[in-house]
Amino acid sequence: MKKLFATLAVFVLVLSAGVASAATTTITFQETPTWINSTTFTIGDVTFENWIIARDNGNDPNKLLLTVGYQAPASASIIFSSAVDVTQFYLSMWNTTLSNDAGASYTATSMVDGLMTNLVASLPGFLTVADFEGVTKLTFNLSPMYSVVTMDNLTFSPTPIPGAIWLLGSGLVGLVGLRRKFL
């Protein structure tokens, strides 16, 4: 009987350890230099390819900026070191296609401006919340004519599914072990 209680106690500890929530990260671009014109730079575990960080007339000191007017390349990417759930960001884009690594995309032919959650809720044809879950890369493709993309307050957290699978698997193995031991 003592072994049963000890086994159940260990099982409860394993379950409670796996319930810890993943840390949420927000990149505000405030910690970056005033002007970066580089093909690639990294902030934390996120790599930004072909972006420019520029001042926005003092309204919002630093934003991620991509525009043909500043001789930007035809596309730019945000690459995460592992799969993440992007939960929020401010986005303003025009003549640009936003796509995720799974191939879902949205093309803005007129100005799109607002928080991601508001765009998902109110803009017909915009990407869904599910399109921002489990992503490792977001790509912005610019039209050959004048295009603009600005982004700020990129908020994301690691995708929690792999930890849940390990937890479920260990729990099932423990239950099978208990069943064999007491039958």
C-alpha cells in the first residue's frame, strides 16, 4: 500500500511540474539602435532578415520598418528559433503579402493597420489566430511598386504541445506500470 501511495505521489509531482506555463516574450524594438540598415540582425532568439529599424517622427520611437522607399529588398522574414504562438503585434502594411511557414497568406492591396487580434476579428480574408500558432517563420513579400510594412510589439510564447505530449506519454506509462504491478 505504501508503494502505491509513493507511486501516486510521484505521478502527481510529474503532472504538476508539467503544468507550468511558457514564458511570453514581447519585442518592442525600444532596445535597438535608432537606425539599423542591415540584412540580418537578432533580438533574443528571433532573427530578422532584410529589415530596417527606423524612427517614426517621435510618435513611436522605434518600429520594425520595411519599405521599398528605403531601398528594402523584395521580401523580409522573421525567423523564430523554435515553434512559437504569436499572440499579438501591431501591423501596418500596404501592397504586401504576409505568409507563415505553412503557406497561409494574406495580401494587402490597400492600407491595413492595427493590432493582430483586431485584424483577425474584423478584416475579411485576413489570417486566423490558428495561422499564427506553431510558426517558425513569418515572411513579408513586397509588391514591385511602393510598399510599406511596419511592425511593433511582437508578442509570442513557445508552442506548448511537445511538453504536453511528453507529459501524457509518461502518465500513460505510469498507469500501465501500476496496472501490471497490481494485477
